[in-house]
Amino acid sequence: MDQIFSFQHLYQFTESVFIQMGCSITDAATATNALLSADIRGIDSHGVARLSGYVRLWEAKRINTTPNIRIVHETPSTAVIDGDAGLGLVVAPYAMQVAIDKAKNVGTGWVSVKNSNHFGIAGYHAMMALQHDIIGMAMTNASALVAPTFSIEKMLGTNPIAVAIPANEQPAFVADFATTTAANGKLEILQRKNADTPDGWVQDKDGNTTNDANILKKQGALLPLGSDREHGSHKGYALGSIVDIFSAVLSGASYGPWAPPFPAYIAMPENQPGQGLGHFFGAMRVDAFRPADEFKSHMDNWISRFRNAKPAPGYDKVLIPGDPEREMSAIRMSEGIPLLQSVVDDLTQVGVKFGVSL
Amino acid sequence: MDQIFSFQHLYQFTESVFIQMGCSITDAATATNALLSADIRGIDSHGVARLSGYVRLWEAKRINTTPNIRIVHETPSTAVIDGDAGLGLVVAPYAMQVAIDKAKNVGTGWVSVKNSNHFGIAGYHAMMALQHDIIGMAMTNASALVAPTFSIEKMLGTNPIAVAIPANEQPAFVADFATTTAANGKLEILQRKNADTPDGWVQDKDGNTTNDANILKKQGALLPLGSDREHGSHKGYALGSIVDIFSAVLSGASYGPWAPPFPAYIAMPENQPGQGLGHFFGAMRVDAFRPADEFKSHMDNWISRFRNAKPAPGYDKVLIPGDPEREMSAIRMSEGIPLLQSVVDDLTQVGVKFGVSL
């Protein structure tokens, strides 16, 4: 039922849409690369399927396609950046580059961003550091879908953390995960299949465990990584909180339940304590700690030792963070990107709006 | 059955033991403060109950009580420290102070440590930053007790992460957690009670879920935060891995399954790829991002908003990371620290060895 599109085909379409929305050619290319990196890596919930959502935010004047992205405060190793309500897909690569430049100067760079929007997948931005022999980190807050331990109120987004660490002969270590038991995209897949969730993913409006994949529409909530107190949900709640504070309280963005929602039809929460969404980026030059060749050869050793750890019966091998996405990238770059018919229809409508044919 | 001791009483005893082991008076005080912070905060598995374990490591010549702790490489925002096989309880505060000093100079400081030993609770070191209006972070690798997702081999320690964030009128946000579903100390409590573990804490030697609290002695393993793949154990595995890499691969300590074991009777793993245990510390001056008063008043707002999130039926309130430990500290500073009879007996033996009366 899926239709297959080449990366090149989707690239040209998406770039044209961003240009029609008013982005400069450079910004359109930056945003397209960031957005489609999700489709390439198999994180379909965060790729081109979201393009119409960005368009609706732009129509609602919550995205500015000609932003004046600027550093508003800095020290040798830190900066705060005002994204001027730009596309997160453009603001984030700018901010990550500032972190990388600071790492080149003083060993590490740490950048907190306010007044931004959704930035696609965190892993893409973290991975920008790898080619410089720099460890990259990226995180972002997001609209509140997650109930803290012991709460029935949604207070945090799925607040992902990405960490990319270079190796030499081995492919890089790339972790990129929501700080919830399951990402929202996994719920959406179950909704389309009319299937139940496993235990421990979501709770209903009274805080009871449920298997209803549509429970978020009924005042339910996603659960922090760990699912419940007995299995460490207070740790997932703490991780999501740290992402929220680093991304939004450090920068001056809106935090916690005030984070701006992605769907343009949902009203902004009242009494905003800051501006827009927040992100946080880190860059650590490995040779600020030990010679890069030495570090990378030990990373090779680390990765091959873990990949060859004794697997449990029924499993071939132990995976290194980033393995599944890298394998998917190789497949999709050669065989193309499958899109659901509903996504194709949605993109076709976007194309009609801007006079761009899918 | 527990015996109650005042903080002061345990302090004098512990400090005397460290001095008898050869520590300088300054180092003995530093180590005692770090060690007993666990007892005060209610993390009994990491406090004075471990003193005899440190003694045995010293007897096995794996702890050096007169270390030459030194910076072996640095940039304006980073350092690598060689702990010279010192007590982690002494090496870690030294390294955290270096991170704080670098943050004062260039906004942030990041210190990776090799050739160290167990450092007590991570939260104590992270909290050193708070009085300077600095966000503190601390993590450490540890001997392998945890099986990665899809593995039956123990490859990672419980590898804790601590993050301490200052507020103004509210108490600080202090997260401090093992990157496993349950910390090893929780297993030890169940072992003493002859009780089963909940599902999802441990697996047996074939990778099957089990409720046997003694399974680690039968080639079983602790599970990463998330318990199994369906509930996000690959995320807990990634977190534990990041702690291992930042602590040990960046510094040149021994990583993964090679991390030195805490019990002195367990032989060191062969073919060590580095020296000793590794730690990682971070310090971020909040005014390197925005004025400290502004940041701290927004942290007050963040904390009170979350503490007043709507609780689930049966719960009074939503907790902020650090609340339980702070409440315990207040109780134990006034009412004393309860020790199990087995711990009292163990400490009495230590005292006899050094001519120090408990």
C-alpha cells in the first residue's frame, strides 16, 4: 500500500515547498536535509510526514521563514540563541554550528536556544559534530504529553536526547531517544492499525494503566521511561525534566506544560513564561581530553566488544546505538522511502497549495 | 533491630579509619563527608556500610591513600585527571572543583577522570556546584552487573547520572539515579529480606526474566532502565553506555566489562584497556546563559508548577527530584542514622583492626 519515493524526489519537493513558504534557498536546503534525515533513518513520524504541520504553523504565523537568528548572550564556551520563531530545522543546525565552533576554540561548546520550533530528529543535529572528531549532543523540549510519576497532568514533552560519538573503523555510536517508555510516533503507528499498546506505555485520565492507543485524546498521558515507580519512571521523569530545564529554563523558552504545541489548531497555553520551544546543544572535542586517534581506537574496541557480547538465545547479536538507523539509511538511499497513502495525499495537498507537484 | 548513630559519631569513627589507612587529615575529612552524605540522604547501600569494602581494596593495594592526583591534559573548558588509584571519595571532589573553576573562567568545565575508585553517591559531587550558582553533573562507571538489551553478558555497571540545578526560594533540583531499572542496593535489601524482585529488574543466565534477588550470584544480570526492548531498555542501555564512554573512554580508564570490581576478592578482569575506574564531571555557570537571578526565579516557578501538578488518586503530590533525599536528610541529621546489626558488626571489626572504637 505504501508508495516509494527516491530521496532525491522528496528532497526537491520539500525544498520547493520551503522556498515557497519564504525560506531563503540556503535555509530551505538546511531544513530539507534536517527533515528528510528522519525518513532516511526510518523515524517516519518525524520526517516529511510532518511537512504539512510546519506549513500550518507558518499559516498560523507561529513560524517565521525569514528569521534573524542571533546570539543574545555568550561566554567562551556557551551561548544563548534567539531563534526568532524560525523553523527549528534551520535554527538547530545554526546553534549546533556555534557549539562546534566554541569547542574548536576552548574544548567544548554549549548552546541553549529559545524562540524556536520543532527541529526534526535530535540525532541529525548531534551527528553534525562527528566529522570534526567532536562528540555532539542535542535535546529539545516539546509540547506536554507526558505525566510525571504520581501525576495525572501532562507536564513534559517526549523530550529526546541524542548523543553522537565518533569512532575510527567502526561506525559512530549514535543514541537518539525520547525520554518516555515509547515515543509518540509508536502510538501513532498503533492507532493506524487499530491495535492496543503494550502495558506500561500510557495511562488514562485517572492515572490507571491502559492499552488504549488513543488515550492521549481522552486526557490520558504517555509515561516516562521506566513506566511506573517500581520500574524507575522517576528516572525517566528526571531525564525529561533535565532536557526541559537545559533547553528552556537556561535559554528563556517556554517550559513544562507551557511548551508550544506542534498542532497549529491547539491554542497556545496561557501565561507563557518564555518564548517558543527550547533546544540544547553540546559539542566536546575529543582531543580536548586525549589524542583523537587514541580515543577513536578505544571507541572501536568498545563498539566491537559490545557488538560481540554474548547474545541471548534467539538473538543474533547485541546492537550498538545507531545500528538500526544506519542499516535503514543504506536501504532507503538505494531502494527509496516508502510513504503511507495518507501521507502521500497530505503532501499532494501541500503541493497544490504552493504549485509544486509531488 | 537497627542501631541509631548520630552523624557526628559516625563522622569521627569514619574519619579516624581513613586516617589510620594513611589518608592525610584533609583527605580523610573529604572522604568522610562524601561517604556519609549517602547515609544522610538515605542511600544506605553507598554509605558507611561500604567502609569495610574500601578497607579491603586498600589492603589489596588497589587503593592508594597518598595519591598524587593531577591534571594530565587540559583546555580552557576541559581536563583529564589521573586519580593515581586514590579513593574515589577524594579524587571526585578534587575533579569537581576543577570543573567548577573552569566554569568560573570560561562558562563551563568538563572533567574526565581515570585511575580512580568508587566515589560514593554521584549526587554529592554534583551538588558541590550549587553554592556557586552552577549546574553540577557527575557520573561514574562501575563493575559490570548489567546486560545490554538482547545480551546475556554483563557489560556495564549501574553507571549513575547526577544533575544538580540551583533554584532560589525552592530547594535545588537534584536528580541522582542508576541507569538501570533498579539499583544494586535495592536487590541487596530484598536479599536480606529473602524476598523476590518485581518483574523486569533482573534476568537469569539465559536472558529469561526472573524474580530471584540472588540471580547475580548465578550468572544473572541487572536490566537497563526500561527492563526490556518493548519498554525501552535500549534507552537505558544507551544511557549506561554514554556514562561509560564519557567516564572511561574519554579519560583512559577501564571501560565496559573491564571496569575494576568493587569487591576486593574478585580478580581484576584481564587485558585492562585503561587504568582504574572512570568518572565524568560537568559544571555550567547559569549566568553563562542568562542572569542567575532570572534563571533561579524561573527554576522556582518550574519546581512549584511541577510540585503542584495534579496528583493521581492516592498520591498527595508530585515529587521533584531530590525531595525524598532532602526530607530524609532533615530526619537523619536530627534523629540519627540507623544501621543494620550486620553493618554495626562489620564496622566494629574495622574498628578493631585500626584501634578505633565504634
